[in-house]
Amino acid sequence: MVDTETFVPDAVAEIEDEIGDANAVIALSGGVDSSTAAALAYEAIGTQLTAVYVDTGLMRKGETDEIRETFDYMDSLRIVEAQDRFLEALEGVTDPEEKRHIIGEQFIREFETVAKEVDADYLVQGTIYPDRIESEGTIKSHHNVGGLPEVVDFEGIVEPMRDLYKDEVREVARALDLEEVVSERMPFPGPGLAVRIIGEITEEKLEVAREANHVVEEELEEYEPWQALAAVIGKATGVKGDNRVHGWVVSVRSVESRDGMTARAQEIDWDTLQRIQSRITGSHENVARVVYDVTHKPPATIEYE
Ligand code: XMP
């Protein structure tokens, strides 16, 4: 376990030391890692740091507002409204790797624009220890902001949490008084809801996925899952009112894990599952069915794409 009383001042001093009087940027994703790194860096260099949050339109329900509130104290927070550009770039794309690639590219483009504008020489990243291990042997291309250093020409990259595990990052987040919605938040993939929608990403599927993920996070909180999620996996027949509909199938998944490398599907009681089913089918006229995924990792991955 990390001793936050020494870790926080040491990390702040290291950041100050490395960056000096220069400007730096960090990409905020809404997750605990980048949020904690941003809070540390802001403490070190204040408004020399620009925190960039790109709203891709693939975020969780309410996430952009939470970011705005949590980082309200940072004068140099930039929220980039890029939803339309992401949706347009993803139109008609069904291949999972191509989707990831497009999202990664578009993200870099948005981020680079701000980095140039503010004349940033340094990139701060919330990379943690398991990220470094996993990127040595990737199973699928992980868009974090992993591609940024190669594309944008920075003088240096600062990774204050490179030796920490996730639970240690949460401790640091708590020590920094970050809001609980941030410090206790489940991991969320960089490409966002895109990896929880099989096939083309449309506004309707996004609406269904966003609401369903919200329901699942709320209902399964007490199970303390590593991740709980919902994915739009296809279409099937259902009956709504007096009509047959060919509607969306939403798969619900909740797993326990230590580091995301392997995972166990959680056993959830029937009443909770039924409540989830009822809330999700009721959330949108075109949801026909809700299923629960009982597969461990391996053989399944945690996400659907
Ligand atoms: P899988 O689906 O590979 O996920 O079992 C393992 C962990 O990684 C997260 N994940 C991603 N994170 N970019 C990310 O930043 C991605 O493309 C991505 N794909 C999966 C996933 O949510 C889980 O925590």
C-alpha cells in the first residue's frame, strides 16, 4: 500500500521539478487515473497545466457534468465538445478495431489542437503500473491516450503514478479530496460506450447503452464489482404493448477482478436482475430483451469489442 502522506508531496515536487516554468497538458477521461494525475499536477504547477476533457459523445451518463463540477477549481480546464465529429467519423463503421482506431485518431486530433494552442511542452499522463505491463503484450489495441506521445511532439512525458496499482490510486485520490464519484468509480474503457455497442454506432444505440449502463451501475453498486456494464449486442423480437417489435438486446455484465487481466462473472440475485431488466426495457421503446452474461474471462473479455 502507498503511504499517501509521503507520496503526494514527493509526486508534486517531482512534477514541479520536471516541468519547471513550462506549460503542460493532460487528457482527462473522467476516470480515476487521469483525474488523480491532473489533481497532482495542478497542485504542482497550477495554471501552467491545461486539463483537456474531450466529450466524445461516448461517455457515461452525466460524466461531462461531473467533470465540470469536480474540476471547477481548475481555471485551466478545457471541455472540448466533439460529439458530432466523433459520430460523423464513426458513421457506417462496424469493425471493432477500426472503431477503436478512428476514436483514437479523432481523440489525438482534438487533443493536439489544444496542446498547440496553449503551447504545451509537457504531457502529463495517468499511466499506472498495470498499464505498462499490459501494453507490453496487448491482446487488442488499447486506446487510452497511449498514442499521444508518438504523435504530438512533447519535450517530456510526466507519469507521476507509474508505479501504483489501481487501489493505491484510489487512496491518493481520497487523500487529494477528489469527489467520491471519481475516486470510487469503476474503470471505463478509453473508447467509451463504443466498445459496448456491437456494430455501427448510432444515436439510438448510444441512448440505449448510456441509460442501460447507468441503471446497471446504480443497481449493482452494492455488489462492489470491478466493472458492471451493459452492452447493446443485437436485435431480437419482443412484444411491447400490443405490438411485436424487433428491438435491441441488452446484455448485462458484472465481474470481479483484481487487475482486469482475468475476471469472474458475479452471481447476482434474481430480484436485482429482474429490477435491472424492468428498468432497461422500460427505458426505451426499442429495447426488446435483457440478458445476463455468465462468462468468466477467459474465455470472454470484459468488454464486448
Ligand atoms: P477486456 O475487454 O480486454 O478489458 O477484458 C480489460 C480491461 O480493459 C478495459 N478496456 C479498455 N480500456 N481502452 C481502454 O482504455 C480500450 O480500448 C479498452 N478495452 C478494454 C476494460 O474496460 C477492462 O477494464
